[in-house]
Amino acid sequence: MPAVPGPPRLPPDPFRWPAGARRLAWALPLAAVWLAGCQGTDDLSRTGCLPLRVPATVVLQRETGLYRVGDEKLPVLSDHPRDTRSDASQRRSLLRVVAPGTRVTIDRLTQRWGFDSGKGRISALGTLPGGERFEYGWGAGRVIGPAPWEAPGLPNLRTVTCGD
């Protein structure tokens, strides 16, 4: 009896992924979403791990600069104001100089953290006398530097318990 031919056989599809790769293809976006969720911000305002309780009104001991940095929502307060004309590549511009003796309000203390970076930036969020909000980068991890409202003579780096 002669063999009955079956349907014609098609060549393999060069764009079809192997089964293992197909399973991995849907798992990768899920893993990315899961890891992206592994970041956040801790409120340190009432933990007692920093040498300031908030809300607090403090007086600046040193001249500081208020800067616009890239696409950040809040301007950044920083020690030692400087001319930022050469900082175009970093998209950093000096908005104004804030004089010593200026009273500012510190509303919140926060620390960012993430899956890949661990404990990150320690920030003081506050308001200048005209109502302008700012962020001051006080430190990172378990180390802070002297803030512009603290007395001169403090060590450049101090260990805090916030990173624990």
C-alpha cells in the first residue's frame, strides 16, 4: 500500500523563540517591575538619629547658594555659593545667594534607599523666608557633614545611626 502523504512541512520560523526564551521573555518585565518597587524614602523626622528635630526654625551660620539642578522639582541648598556658568553640562545654575543669619524652616528629614544602592542620600527639606521650598543634601548612608545652620568647627564627617 502506498504511503499517504501528510500536509506539507513548513520550514522552521526564524523569528520564533525557543520555549525557554519565551518563558524568560515574560519573566524579565515582571522582575524589572519588582526590583523597581524595591526603592523608597524613609522619614527620619522623628527617629532621633540626626542632630535636629523637625519642624525646626534654624539660622544659617554660613553663606549658602540656592541652585536649580537638572529636572529636579526642588531647588537645592548648598554651602559655598559659586559661579555656575561652567556647569552647563551638569545643568546646575545658581538661583540666588542666601546670606548668613537667614532664618529657614526645616520641615522634614528623609533618607532615600534602593535595592541596588542600599541607604542613600540624607536630605533636609525646608522653606526659605519667602516661602521657597528647598532640599539640602546633608549626607549619605550613615555619614553626614556639617549643615549650614550648624555651628562652625564640627568635623567634616560624622557617623549617624540612620543607616542601620
